[in-house]
Amino acid sequence: MHPSIEIIGAVAAFITTVGWIPQVAKIARERRAGDISLVTTGVLAFGILLWALYGLLIGSWPVILANGFTFMLVAAIVAMKLRYG
């Protein structure tokens, strides 16, 4: 695969992963998650977990790392939603 394609994938993985940090920080800071949909976030977390599993099965470290970290962030949102409502 051409290196520029790998760079595009790495940048996309970084942006879509880091994009969750402000949401996690906001919920943690405000201790309020009333506007977050538990079903949507839970389904998203499960889908991300499956992507990480897929990465493990095909041996793709970028897929494993990006989705593993993203899963942790989205799972934190689910946990805070359950705690703060």
C-alpha cells in the first residue's frame, strides 16, 4: 500500500478517536449525561469493540489501537451515562 494511503488512514483514525475526548471531559466535568442516548452510545461502543476484534483477527495494529482506544472513550461515556443519567 502506498505510504500516503497509510497516512490518510492514520490521520482519520487519530481524528475520529481524539474527537471523543471533549465529550468524555464534558460529561465528567458537568456530571450530567441527560442528553446522551444510552442505546445509541451502547450500540456504537459494541460496534467499535467489534472493529477492534476484527483488527485482532487480521493482525492490523492501526485498527486495533484506534478502535481499542476509541472503545475505552465511548465505554467511559456509557458508564457515565449510567451513573449520571
